[in-house]
Amino acid sequence: MSRVRAPLVGRAHELTVLRDAFTDVRGGTPRTVVVAGEAGIGKSRLLAEFVAQVRSDPTALVLRGWCADSGSGPLPYAALDGVLRDLVAELGAERTLEAAGPGADALGLVAPRLIDVRTDGGPGRLPDVVAGLLAAVGRDRPVVVVIEDLHWADEATRATVARLARSGMDESVLLLLSYRSDDVGRGHPLRTTVAELERARLLTRVHLPRLDPAEVAQLAAALLDAEDVGPGLADLVERSEGVPFFVEELVGFLGVDLPDSLRDMLLLRYSRLSASAQGFCRQVAAAGARAPYDLLADALGAEALAAAEPAGREAVEAAVLEGDEDGYAFRHALVQEAVLSELLPGERRRLHSAYAQALETEASSMTVARQSEIADHWWRARVLDKALRAAVTGARAADLAGSWTTAAALAERALDLWDLVPDAAGVADVPHHEMLVRAAESVRSTTRLDRALALCHQALGEWPEDDRYGLARALDDAAVIAAQAGSTEGRAFLDRALTLVPPGDNDTVRATLLVTKTRDAMLDGRTREAIESATACYETATAAASARERSLALNMRGVSRVTLGDAGGFDDLEDARKIAGDDWPCLARYYMNTSESHLMWGHYATGLEIASEGARRSRALGSGWGTDAMLEGNAAEAMIALGQWDEAAAWYERAIPLVSDSTFAVYLRERWAWLQIWRGDLEAAEAIVRAKLADWERFGRLEQQVRTRVAAMLGEVALLRQDPHEALRLAADVLFVQRRDATPGYELPVIAVAARAIGTLRRSTPAGSAPDPTPYRALVEEYASWPTHPVWSALFAAELGEGPWGAVAEADGPAHLRPYALLRDGEAMLDRGDRGEARVRLTEAVADGSAIGAGLVVRRAQELLESGGLEPVAKRGDPDALTDRERQVLALVSDGLSNGEIGERLFISRKTASVHVSAILRKLGVTSRTEAALKARSGDAGG
């Protein structure tokens, strides 16, 4: 069938960008390019031209998908469905499943007929599985993935795009995206996705401008197959405003009076069709973004569709419709929208009812996308009872499939229809108060937390008093939503729920409530309350024979005990693991909380080992990015403490753009901001603070770890900005005003910030006017039994000028404290005029800071060396650069001892021994321990 085939005019530069990207991909470097522009500007035309050129390469595989709007929000998985169809057509179902790996069953959410499996896991796995599948195929051949109309993308598609853009450096994948820039407003979720990828320098943006008058003339002449457009050119330039699609629509009507409105302009070709062709176009328009032959036949009747074939041919030849082996579609979505507005009320009701009924008959392929379409057709048909039932069914399906924007839109539509439908509860098969809770859950997932909480309040107000257990569960849901919204009223909800289900009444329900209550107390720092609640939860879950709740109860009790300094908490954590068995959600909680507990106690290598093991198991199970990221985040935190900063930074740079706003995102971004500070990029850290401070404050109202960590990090920013008063205010607020039970693991770093602020003020204010450190000193003394107390107490004393910096440098603590202590020691020696020793300390600070990437320390130490007129102690390879301690370590290296054995011999940690060894290799100019040992034995190491 024919169609308008306009030449590509004015897009030479943009086409070159795409070609260059494909060249990179063929060389093994993945690329992502997004083509943006207003409606009709030629995004699809540019991509079609490029795809046609790529298809000439027999090794390249092109996969295409289009996002679509169902009228109820994004059509779930529309683009992913197209991409998977192309892939299965090329590889076959069996090879596709094999390439998808352990999470292949998640693909059943998108293509149940092509891949006849269904997922037993959560929908959150789907983006990882699809991205992993495409990346795996890209390791064998160049793959071009084209996803158009991303402004209509659902959550899963946006997440897949983000995952695939960050997959790695060994996949030959070119990801091409397009979206209407005029449809992506300030609050559109796509803006965040694109901005994060741009910040990570993983995306090239191509913006298509309007054509200039000369280009309009060139395009028009080509369409008319004439050398000169004639006297109508000026009018064409003015009316089209340089938009290529409008040029194509108007060029055949030169010399006639053109309409003023955009709608009438879009209907010019349609208006010249016969009545039968116009009627067929309206039938196609009502079907949706595309009108498959099967759907048209089922809805209109096979005989009627056959009789309409001449009308369809006329519409295609007039370039209003396009046809292929699957069905019909409008040449441009703008025309489809304009023709849809032409439907008369009776015609609209008849057509949409017919399509809804046709879609309902194919139960075997009832995907969430199809249920969303059914709901939209009944809504547009204004058949209110069926619209209500379909909205409720579609909302439930969309929610289970992770299409939360669609789920929320359909749930809210159901609520809007409720009072218009007689016996709405019977039609919907759910009472109004339960529908409110369902809507709240869906709305919560779209991060509209205030709206979700309002729906909860309405549901609770309507809940029948004789349904105690149902009300208790609703109160539990409301408590979770309130916590996410940063509201403390969730605690009142939980207390009310627990009074409705007293001990021994319904142990199953009560155990669930106690899990939520324990978690709230644990996170808020009400640690003793958490232990008491967790014990009650464990006993209740035992009575209910609920292994999951028993495991969770012991897990939270273990974390709480560890937080207070009770080593028995680790036993609880291990028992929680045993009870969990093969229950992965419980096991994942074990790996997360146990690794975090070891990090809190300064067991950094153990924490890294446990978190890494959990992440490996998570990936092997295909459990999804969310779980992977939380475990990998703990591993990255361990790497920071161990001095593996480059590796940690690489992980944060990859992970940050993929994490939606949540408590976990707060932890992640706070650690990333802290690492940016110490790596020497204060501006980047402050950019994170400006963007996320409101979220941090919201979550901090309910979580002790958020409060303390954010306060410590912001305090360090304030100190670097020469504002010790603000640093001290931040510390005092979390240590004395918002404080709950003692949490030494979180509070000691804050106390160190306070000590630094007080020390700064002591040096810069008149004697006796600096703040009193006594309250902070009392906390340090109170925490004397805490495992990491030695390093933090040494740091506290040194910051106040009451202890030696050498004690900090030699203590077993996070990796950054040694180079920082060396810097401060050298700084103090310079102040005392001890230039020789200052030179040694500052040189060591540069060396040790460089070893882990602590740019903040390195830059400051180098500045002091330069301003003091001091040359570093020795150039690279000079054995005189070794300190006494490093000579001791080198002697043990030459004896063949490992880092752990060196640590035991010298009573230092394995990590500290590793830092010393790295410094020795660098100073001696060698690359291995063997070379260093040879130098030591030959006497070239200054020993």
C-alpha cells in the first residue's frame, strides 16, 4: 500500500550523529541517543531513515517498540511488547528465554502468547530481565533498540531504558529513544530519567529544530516533484511554521483557502475522502493507537471489514492511514486524535462498546495492557456499569504488574464512577472502603503520598466496625503510607490496629501488625521498644506458625540488639536466616541487615563478604534491581570503609540514576554525597544536597539512621564552607534534641563533627568563648564499650587539641581517617614551626590519600607543602620516603606474611596493613609484593 514518503530534509547533522553512534556500537561501545522535538517535527522520519540504513548491515539486529496512551494512562508494556516480538521473531522463543537467564519467567508479563510462562516474582524484576536480555544479545552482534513516543512510557519501560543505558561496556547495543518535548512538562517522570542519564554522560540528546524557509521550499518541491513550489510558498512557510509534518499535509492544497485552526489543518486529507473512507477512518481511530485486523474483524464483523477494504485502500492512498500485514494505523498520531474528535456520540458509544466486547472475548491473551484497553473502551463508550467493573479489574491487574500510573488512574476513575452506578459495590465486587485502600496503594506507588494518605483517611472513616480484622489491615497499610509520607500519625494507626486484635485473638493478623510496629520503632531509634516489640512478634508468629514473621521478628530484634552493643544480636540474625529457609524476601533481609550490622561494628571486610554473597544470590535468582541494589549498596559502603573508593564510586555512578525516591535512595545519595566531598568535589556533593534535602528531611523525621548520617554529612559541608556554628547546630539537633535511644554506631561520627566544629571555634574565638564540649565528651565516655570507640574517641580528643593525631592514624577505623589524621598532624606541626616533621606527615597524607582517592586530603596537603615551601619527602621509588611503621611492614612482607598476618603481628587491622603495603609499593616504585621484598633484601629499601 502506498504512503507519503517525504525526503529527509534539514537533518544531515542529526543523521550523522546516529551513524556515528552506530559506528561506536559496532566497535563494542554501547550508546544511547534520545531524539526530542515537538509533535510533527520528524522524529519518526529521522529514525526510519536511519533504521533503513542499519538494515543494510546483515549482522545488525533492529528491535522496535512504540509507547502508547490508552486514555487511562500509559498502555502497560506497549513498547516492550514490540521489542520482544521482534526479538522472538529473530531468535525464537527458546533462544530468547535462554538469553534472558534466571528471570526469564518475568517476560510472561509482557508477552504471554510468545513466551508461555508467567512470573511468580514481583513486577520489579521485569526491567532488569529485559535490559539483561537485550545486553546479552548485544554481546554477540550489534543491536539497535528503537523505542518511540517515550512521553507515553510506563514505569517498566522507563526503568528498562535506564537499566539498558547503564548495562556495561561490552554490549554492542544502540538504544534510540524519541519523545515529544511539548508533552514532557516540568513534573513529567521522563524528565528525571533523561536528566539523570545526561548527568552520568550516558546519553546524547538530539533536538530537532523547525525547518527554515529554504528547507521548507526544498521539502515542498520534492513532495510536488517540481523545481519550484510557486506563489503559494510564502503561505506554506507561514502556515506550516517549519514543521515537516504540516508541510506534508498542506503542500497538496496550495492555492486554496487554508483553515486557520490546527484541527482543521490536520483533517484536510481526511475531509477529501469519500463518506465510506471517512467512516472507516473513524472506525480505525476508535480502535486506539493501532487497529489490528483481528480486532477490526471481531468488532465490526469479518464481512463488514471485507466490504470496507476499498474504503481502507482509499484512505491509505490519500496518506491518511498506513497499512501493513498486521492492520491499520494513522500516518501520524495528531491526525488520529483529530479524526477521533469527529465521532458522533452514538457512533462513539457503538464503536467503543464493540471494541471492548471484542477484546473481552480473547481471555487466553488477557494481558494487563489488554485489560487497560478494555477499561478505556467502556469508559469512552459511557457504559458506566461496565466501565466501573473494567476499571476495577484493570486497576488490580495493572497494580500486580507494576504499572502503577495506569493502576492509579483506573482506581481513581472507579471512585469517580461509584456514585453514578447503581449497586456499585455489587458491580465492582468490592466495597467502597476497600476500593479506597486499593486506590491508595496504587497512588502511593506513583509517589503521590499526600493523596494516598487522604484516601486512607477516607477509607478508615467508612470502614464498618464489625470488620475488625479488615480494619486492622487497613490501618497497617495506612501506617506504612504515613511513614513514607513522613507523617508520624502512622504510629497512632498501629496502636489502634493492635487494640482491635488483642493477644490471642488472631495471631496471624497480630503478627503482621507487630512486624510493622517493630520496624517503625527500630528505624526511629526507639531501640529498646523495638526489642520488646520484636520479642512479642516472635512469640505471636510462633503461635500462628508463621515462619516469615518469625524470621522477620528475629531479624529486627537482632539489628536492634546489635545497635545497642549487644553481640547476642548476631545470634538472632543467624537464627532468622535458619528460619527463613528458602524464603528469599526473608533471606534478602538477613543479608541486608546482617551486613549493615557488621559495618556498624567496624567489621568492614565481613560486611562486604555478606553483602556480596547476598547480591550474588539475588542476581542468580533474578530477584530484580531493587534487591540487588540494596545489597550492592551495603557492599559499596564497606568498600568506602576499606579504602576501595574507585570501585565504590563506579558503583554509585551506575546505580544512582536507577533509584527512585525512597528511604533506600536517601541512604544511597547521602553516602554518595559524602564520598564526593572526600574525593574533593564539594560542588557535586552540594548539588545532591540541594536536589534531595527535602526528601532527606521528610524521611529523617522517622528514621534515626537518616537523621544522624545526613547531619554528619551536612556538618562536614558546613565546616568546609567555614561555618562551624552550623555544623555544631546540626550535630546538637540529632544528638540532644531529636535523640531516641543510644545508637553509638550512628552517633559517634556526628560527635566527631561536633568536636571538629568546637576545635575550629576554639582557634578562631577569644579564649573561653568557644562552645563547651562537655555534653559531647559525656557521650563519648558513655560509648566506651562500643567496638569502634577507640578510633572515634581518639579523633574526638585530637579535634579538640587534647590528644595526638598519631593515635587516630594508627587506630583501626574507616580508611579515610588515616590520611586525614596525617594531614591534621602535619598542619599542627607547621603551626608549631616543626617543618621537618610536617614535611614527612604531609607527604604521607598525600601518599595515603592518593592510595584511596581522598582528593580532599591530597589537595589540602599539597597546598600546605607548597605554601610552606616544602618539597615532598621523596620522589616515587625513594626508599627514604618509608616511615618507621612502613619499614616494619616491609620486613614482614619480605618474610612472606599476608596482610592479615601482618595485622596480627603488629596489632593493627588487615585494612590498615593493606594501606601500608599500598603506600610501600608506591613509594618504592614497584608493582608487586615480591619486588618490594627483593628491594628490602638487597638493602635498596632504606632498611
